[in-house]
Amino acid sequence: MIEYEAIIGLETHIQLNTTTKIFCSCKADSWNDPPNTNICPVCCGLPGVLPVLNRAAVEKAILLAAAMHAEIQPVSYFDRKNYFYPDLPKGYQISQYNMPVARGGYLELPMPDGTIKTVTIQKLHLEEDAGKTKNDFGRRLIDFNRCGVPLVEMVTAPDLRSAEEAAQYLTRLRQLLRWIDVSEANMEKGHLRCDANVSIRPKGADYLNPKTEIKNVNSIVAVRDAIQTEINRQIREVELGHRIEAWTLEWDEDKAVLRKMRTKETEADYRYFREPDLLQLVIDDQWKSELLSSLPELPLERRHRFIQRYGLPEYDADILTNERSLSDYFETAVAVYQGDPKRVSNWLMNDVLRLINESGIPAGELKLKPSYLSEIIKMIDEGIINNSTGKTLIDKVQTSGKPPAEIVAEEGLAKVSDSNAIEQVCRTILAENPQQVTNYQKGKTGLIGWFVGQVMKQMGGKADAQLARQILEELLKE
């Protein structure tokens, strides 16, 4: 039986988070705008208008190219990509063809087995977006709001070998885009769109078979599912002796099926030629140096540093570098705490992440500042408060914005370590629960945790839990 492997390449369209569109002054992000309200003669392609290139879009494209390890070109040009579709009012799209803003590049993917997979980039260029077509009970409605929104189109080599690898690539790309602040990368809102090119071949072969292109996929999970569905379909077709045709396919997420849309276009169909209304784009060394000086440490580099410098497990490092403000929060908290970084990591991944997820507030905007988190951990280390009180302080500090020590003083939350006071409560608990005492003495020693819990409840969570346990164990021996 022949074993097949998938050959996958991804085409991503990345909406840059500029204020205005790439060639006019209309607002770029029109997600919540009514149809056809965020348009002007330029982005609607009316006769006689001229495009003016948005500098901010170029700068964000340069930052992305640098983060992708691509070679930024000193001179590039825009071209006209000609095709006719209702949501393309000019009858062509201003894009870049053979002289783009950057060449080459790659993205590294940490794999579950600890290896690093490198996915190379074949194309990286600037272009404008087209509009949006909506089918409405037999009618086709056109919304031009998205026309002229700045995009970077990025195309990988056919380096991916499974649907899961494709999902990993998109996950790491989305992380990078948000990290360097060039795109919101929200697939549901169309900030990051992906088309997948899929073919199969016998495992170990070095040739490429005809590929299909999957479009209209709006989440990473859907990309993974659509690719796997197409891999399975192609294997079935080949085993039946059928030939794979180079079709463009549409993914129906609700029904989890692929449908044929049209035959796949080739570059010759687009009749590219140089855009006559725009000058060449010149990126001199000074401009490039100024831009690249603002490029932060990249997420995978920081992930590696967290493992090496702080001794964190890969799991912790992955979570803490998933989002830049969380990563910065961790480093600041560690610097203030000056203790075991893993201890800070544990509090962040359990209690602070819970707070972030519940509130929807990024780590950098929390009232629970990194120094406050470090203060809470230190108070636990020094025996001023217990672990349970520390957890409640997380929410109290976030609600009030007050320093933890101030809240502890105001509310009397300091840990009770008075052995006489704890012993008195322990004796009361044992007296009120004779059956549990009997069960414990008959061998159900796990009940000690229940007894400690009752003491903590009776003392408002302020008792020294370890001391309470010791006292209970002594009393239960009597």
C-alpha cells in the first residue's frame, strides 16, 4: 500500500493596522461601518483620481519583512494586477509583482518533538484589498468599504507537510503580527486571511503534483480542518485512479465540505504591468535603520531566552511569550521579586492569566502591576499571609488598585500563627465532628485535609495551614 505525504503552501493576506487606507485618506478599519460608507473616489476607482502611497503602510511592511528575516529591497515598484470581478471597481488591483518591497525570509516553528521547522517565504509584497461580495437570496450585494485597505501578501514555499503544521504556522504568524504591532491579525474580522494550496505525492518522492487552492477560511481551526479534508479527498481520488484537477475550492465550515468554485488562475491571466500612477518606492539606509531600531526582541527569541536565562520549562516559556505584554509583565515581576522565576511563572499562568481572561484586560493594563504581584509572593514567602489570602489579594488589588500591603493592613488579612488560638479552634472542630474523628483514627488519614479546611474556614482563611495541620495531627493522636 502506498503511503502518501501532503505538500502544503499557504498564501496569507495580512491587513496592516494603519489609520487610513493605502492610497487614500479613508479609514482603514471599517469592520463596524455600514456598507459603502467608508469610501471615496480614489478607493472606488473613479476616472481621473490618483493614488498617494501611505507611508505608515510601507513602514509596517518593512517591520514585518525584517521580523520574517526577509531582505528589504532598496527600490521596489507597484504593478497592476488585472482581473474583472464585481467588488474590484477599477478592474485591476494595485499590487507588487517582480520587484516587491522584500524578498525571501522564513518563519521558524517549534515542533512538539523539540525540533524547529523552518518555513521559507517565496513572496512578500504590499497591495491594496478589494471589496466584499455578499450573496443575498439570489442577489449579489457589493460593499466597497474594504477597497484600498493596506495588505501584505505573504506566500510560503510548499514546506508544510500536514494540516497540523499549517495550523502551527498560522498560530506563530498571528503571534508575530500582534507582537510587532503591524496587524490585529483577527481572522474572524478578515485582518488575517489564508488560502491553502494542497497536493499529495508518494512519501519520499521529490516531484510536485497538481495542487488545489482552498479559499474562504476564517479561522485557524477551519484551515486545519479544510486542509485535512482535502488531503483525504485527494488520496481517495488517486487510489481510485482519478487525476487531481487544479481547482479553486471553497470551504463550507458549517457543513465541513469543500466545493468547486472555478479553475485555478495562473499569473499569465492577470496581465501584470507597471503601475503608471505611482513612483518607485525607495527605502534608503537611514529610513530603514530608524525603523528597525524599534523592532523588539521577537517571540521565539524571547522564548529561547526565558528557557535559558530563567530555567523555565518549554511549556511555561510558550505561554509567557504568547503575548508581548504578558511577556514584559513577567520580566518586570521577576526583576522586582529577585527570587525563583518559576514561582512568578506559576502565579502568572494560574492566577494572573485567569484574571486577564475573565476581565479581557491585557497584562500591561492591569491595576495589579508586576510589582504588586511580586509583593504578594514575597508576603507569602515571609509568612505574613498564607497562599489562600494571596489568591484573594489578586482580585482585591485589581479591583481597588491599592498596594497589597495596604489591603492586608486595612482588612486584617495577616496570617494567624498564634498556636494557642489555632489549637482552640482545632479542638472545637474535633469536638463538633466526632464521626470524622473516629473515621480518621480507623485509618482514613486523608481526612486531615478536611479538618484543616474546616479550621481555615472558621478562621477566615487566615490561619497558618501548616501549623494547623501539625496541631490537628497531635490532637487526633490523643
